[in-house]
Amino acid sequence: MIARCNSKNQITPPDSPSLRSGEGLGGGDIETVMYELPLFPLNTVLFPGMPLKLHIFEERYKLMIGRCYAEGQPFGVTLIRRGQEVGGMADPAQIGCTATITEVEPLPDGRMNIVAVGSERFQIRSLKHDLPYLVGVVDDYPFISSDAHDLPENGRSLRPWVRLYLEILAEASNSEFPMGQLPRDPLRLANLACFLLQIPAAQKQNLLNITDPELLLTNLHSIYRREVTLLRAMLTAREAQDIGTFSTN
């Protein structure tokens, strides 16, 4: 899988040992090239195929998003390890996800609301600070596995737990969640399952870091079993408390 970017942004030094090779899900060798990617550090973790809505108001990000949209280029979303979203610099996690802008709503003063969709995972090799916004020298961070035969079965095992989790979460929050058809493709299901989990961002980052899809599905299965158990216990405690508020007199 070769990173999609303008050739002017590709960095392929001669005799460079930093080009990364591995074995893809199809069993063939893959090679990625390093390239420059504008970075948007956030207090959230983006996964491939998942939506992201942002209100752009800082001057540096108005410039960055404006350029990305005009040139049809993605930007990179990374979890903030240290620092803050607004003002100042933030230290980004090493693994992130590219985001492709799909909608832009212009607002007064150059502000905008945008909708983006996660595309590919990437790994930051170095950072550049010569622009108002952060730029990473990155390469792709694909899934690498020697055997993908068990993925469909692992996906089938995870699917009912995701559905049950959404049902209990809707009951716990007195709200409704769209229960549409969950993806049958195991990797699409895994990304959606990561997106839906109501867990700390640091735990989601750990999931994004996993390169073995079978390990990712196994971890998600364990997490969903745990979260369903916790939600059920919470609902039971709340129901018991509600009953106790009524007097028998």
C-alpha cells in the first residue's frame, strides 16, 4: 500500500533504511513511503471509516483546513499526549489516522464547520514546526498479519456483543441509538466497534496501535464483554435505587 499524496510531499531519500516493509492481509509484501501530513492533535481518537465533526476557529487550523480542502489532501488526526487542543502546542501520539474532508460549511470570520471521514492509519516519524500548524513526516501503519482466515469468525463472534452493548447503552442513557445493519466485513466492524466504545481516549489509542487484526478483534471481544457486564450492573443498581425511593405507606 503506497501512501496517496502529491509527489512533492513524498520523502524518499536514496538508500534510506526508514522505508518500512511487511506482509499485508493478502500475504503479499507491502512497502510504504514517508510523506508530509498536516496534523490536527485532538482529545479524540479517529478510526478508519468513522466520521469526525469539527468547528474550525483557530487561525492556524483555518489555514490548514483551507489548504487541505482546496488541494483535496487529507490531514492527520492524532490524540494529544500532552498539551491542549486550543492555543499553544500539543504533543501528539505516534499513531494517528488520516481524515478526508467531505463537507465544509463556511461561517463568518473564516470559521467553518467540517465533516471528515477517517481513512488510513499512519505513524509519525518526525515533526516539523516551520508552519503555523504542526506537520508530521509519516508513513502508513497498515494491519500486518500472517493469517487472516480466522477474521470472519472473530467478526461474527464480536457482532452480537456490539449490538447488545448499544441496546444496553440506549437503555442506560434513556436514548435511542441507530441499530442499522452492522458491517459484515471484520475490519470495518472492528473500526466501528472501536468508534462506538464509551471508554477513555487512551484506551482507544491502544486499540488504534494494534497491527494484528486478529488481536484487535480478540481485544474488542473482551472489552465489549466487560462493558456489557458493567452497564448491566449499573442498570440493576439504578433500578434498585428507584424502587427504594417509594414508600409502602
